[in-house]
Amino acid sequence: MPMVRAIGIDPGSRFTGYGIVEGDGNRLRHVQNGTIRIPPKLPFPERLKVIYDRLSSIIQDVQPHCMAIEDVFFAKNVKSALRLGQARGAAILAGVNVGLPVYEYSALQIKQAVVGYGKAGKDQVGEMIGYLFGLRELLESNAADALAVAVCHLNTHASRVRWKLPGTL
């Protein structure tokens, strides 16, 4: 199976995590990760522009083959859920505008793929991502979550290729 480079996104209107991972079906390799920090006093439409612009630049630099993003979850606060959905939209648009296929995964699917337990905590996800890639420094939670999204996609993609299922690149 050829090497696939995926960018994983953990969207948010204040912090958007990103993580780039390469995989060939048997191995995964950490390429890069980070967190886009959006100033809280910035008007909301400008926050969306920051997400879009920064992700567009990162995508141009790292040239991923696909994007994977965490799907919307149900939040108690409707306003927060709407803002999260808009942040997701800005991130998705950055990928779609350059022709990337975009794959969406629920938090349950991501945690299951990385930790083996769909209700794992953020700290467990971060620890497992650090362990998988042999990273010595402590990852910021948004970046760790984004790497987990990319890992989830690459593992899912490898399984689809192995079993000749639809939905492969």
C-alpha cells in the first residue's frame, strides 16, 4: 500500500488542533502537529478567517492526500455547538478548496481507534498518541486530538484497502 499523508483536524472557535501523519498500512509516522490559537477578542467571523487561512497555509506546506475531521457532537450549549459547526465548516472548506477528500469521524470512533475504548478521556488519548509516536514532549490536547483523528482515518483507510471496501483514496 502506498504512503498516505493525512491531516487530522480537531476544530474549535478558540483552539483548532491539527496533526499530520503518514501511514502505509503497517506503519504510522508523525510529521507535524500544532494548535491554531485564535484571539478571544477577535470578532467571530474573523476567527473563522484565521482558521481557514492558517489551515490553507499548512495544507499548502505539507501537501496531505486527505483530511480527517472530528464530527459534530451534541453539546448542552446550543450557541457553542453552532460555533463549533462553523469552525468545522471553515476547516473543511480549507481542505475542499484544494481538492482534498474529507472524512468525518465521531469522537467515539476516534477514541476506539486510538485507545481501544470509545469513552476514553482526553488525557488517555494524549498519552496513547505520545506513546504511538515516541514523542517526548507533552502534547497540547487539541494537537493530540487532531493526531488521533488522522490515526483513526489512516487505520480505517488501511482496513478498507485490505478488505477491498469502498471509500479508499
